[in-house]
Amino acid sequence: MVARMTRVLEGVRVLEVAAWTFVPAAGAVLADWGADVVKIEQPGAGDPQRGLVTSALMGGDAANVNYLIEQPNRNKRSLTVDLKSPGGKELLLKLAARSDVFLTNWLEPARRKVGIDVDDIRAVNPSIVYVRGSSHGPAGPESHKGSFDSAAVWSRSGVASVITQPGEYPVVQPAAYNDLAGGQTIAGGIAAALLHRERTGQGLVVDVSLLGLGMWLMSAEIISARAYGITEPVPRNARGKTPNPLVANYKTRDGRYLQLMMLQSDRYWPEFCRTVQRPEWVEEYPDATARYLRRRELIGLLDEVFAGRDLAEWRTILGTMEGAWAAVQTPYEVAEDPQALANAYAQTVHKGDLEFPLITNPVQFDGAAPELTPAPEVGQHTEEILLELGYSWEDITALQDTGAV
């Protein structure tokens, strides 16, 4: 078990007015790093993502793990506030006045209507780092429109087009796949803005959009398409068309798959041939050009080789080889990957009678992993936070009576 990570953002206060995964995931990363993240939720139902289990959209049981809440909301505190009430608005501004970061995915019309836009928050805290996570960016004709990562990243940014075979329906994105990458990106922007404020005293407005994230992730494809006039995407998994047979998927005897990823084929080819017990191939296919010209033939031969053994055998055989390869694992298997366990990338947490893993964000400091706790229940820390702000029990009761909290 690796040591627990230094809380590098200890003392940093984050006020999160956000829902779903993209922006709350940023709050989770900051909390992993030691920040005190207060999540504002609507009294009653809270974050609308909490309802996805009971609506069957998550394909689960309401009594089981609400994983789309747990992963992006671990290590936080939850405070219920009705921002449309005078008491709730006053409470939020008191929290903003003592916070270092204001984190939101509310669209500009809603922010202005409620009074939590940049100018409103800066009026009580001029140096706060104000962070906006959006679907399409802060400018342009669709800046006011919301979306989700499967639309703004997976589809609009071109990901689905390059991984789908021609004529097929686009491959469906895994749940929250790009939202979580976006949350990590926002957290990096916040860290840079906090450093800037430390040096200059100036609080910045930080913007990260799903569309911008998608274009960053797809930058190699976008640039090459425009540079070479490639108007139609080239599917990356077309069998027999890969220029390098050592960069391809191969099926094992037990129906599993291996991904070879040896870009420098001349460097790895001799060792690979000896490892799979085909040393004669070193001379028969002596260089990258020969392997390219005879790639269909060679891929067919490699198909036969890998189909001769089960995945477990190939793990042992390929284990000492220098060239990169990996088994195509299922999500269930990944949590027990020896490397994941050694680095505490998956950590078991307990919530009532439930036991389940949460996944750490990929950044570690001094080789140590953050300690994870489950996501809070709706409003779990409301009274605790109000007492910290100086509210009396009588004040809290009055806020509760008016529905402000």
C-alpha cells in the first residue's frame, strides 16, 4: 500500500455550484488534493444526477451504488441552499466571501438571473478565482446552450467518427468518459490560477469547455485532416490496413484480445519474433518496409499465432518483452490490475452496508495517493457549515423554516 498523499491544497476553500459530472469532477480532484470543497445542492433532490439510479438510466438498483454521484463527489461536503430565496442567496455570498475558488457549470442566463455571475461574486470577494465549465465555450452563438460530453466531445469533436467503421452507427461513448477528463483539466487550470493569485494577488476567470477539451484530445486528427485534405475519417481499427503489424489487435484462443503497440517496429521486431517462437521471421520480414508491403500476409500469420494460446499464456510469454502491449481488459478486471493495486489507483470505500471502489485522479505527489471517502448525502453537512459561518441554531432553524436550506 502506498503512502497517503500530501494535501497540497490544504486550506484552499472551494465553493461548487455545479451538477452532473464534468465540473463536479474538478471539485473532486481539488478535494483529493486537500481542498475543502463545499458542494451546493438544491434542497430535496439535490444534484439531478442523484436520480439516475431510480430512473433506471444507470442500469442499476436504487439500493446499490450510485456510481455517477460517488466518483465525481467524493471527499466533499454537501450544503443544501435554495439560491432563489433571499436567505439562501445571502448564505451563498457569505460562503463566497471566504472562498478561494467559485466553481460552476450554470449557464450565463441562469447565473445572472440568480445573481451568482462573476461581478456578483467579485463584489464580495475581488480576488476569488471564478471558474466556468461550459459545453461550447464562453463566446459564440451557442455559448448559452448546455450539453453533455457524449454530444459536445464524443460526437461534435470527431471522436466517434474515427473509431466507427464506415456504414455503422457511431460507437457509443462510455459513461462520463470525457467529463472526467474535463474535470481533471479544470482542476489543472484552477491550480495555475491559484499560483498566479499567490504571486500577483489577482484572481482570474478560468474557462474550460467540453468542445475545447474534445478538440484538444482530437488535435492530431483535426490537424492532419485539414493539412492533408482528409474529408472522410479513416477508421483506426480496419483489419489488414495497418501499416505496421506490430500496432494492431489480435484475438487469443479463448476469445480475448491483445493490443500490440510497438511503433518502432525495426527496434522491436527481432525480440518479438523470438518471443513468439518465430525466429525465421527476422530474416523473412527484415525491415519496416518489407513488413508494410506484406502486411496483409503478416497480419494473417500473427492472427494464427495469437489464436494458438489463451490470454493467460500470452501474458506470461510477452511479460518480459521490451515492446509495449496490453490485454484488452474489461472494466471489472481493471480494478484488480496489479499495477492499479500497487499504485492505489482504485480504493475500496464503505458507505453503510455498501463496499465499492472509487478511482483516484491520476496525479500523485511524492509517489503517494490521495485518501478517498464516499460522496456526501444531500445536505449532509448543512448544519456543520452554517455553524462554521457563525450562524446560531436559532438562525439555522429560521433558514430551514423558510426553505432557504
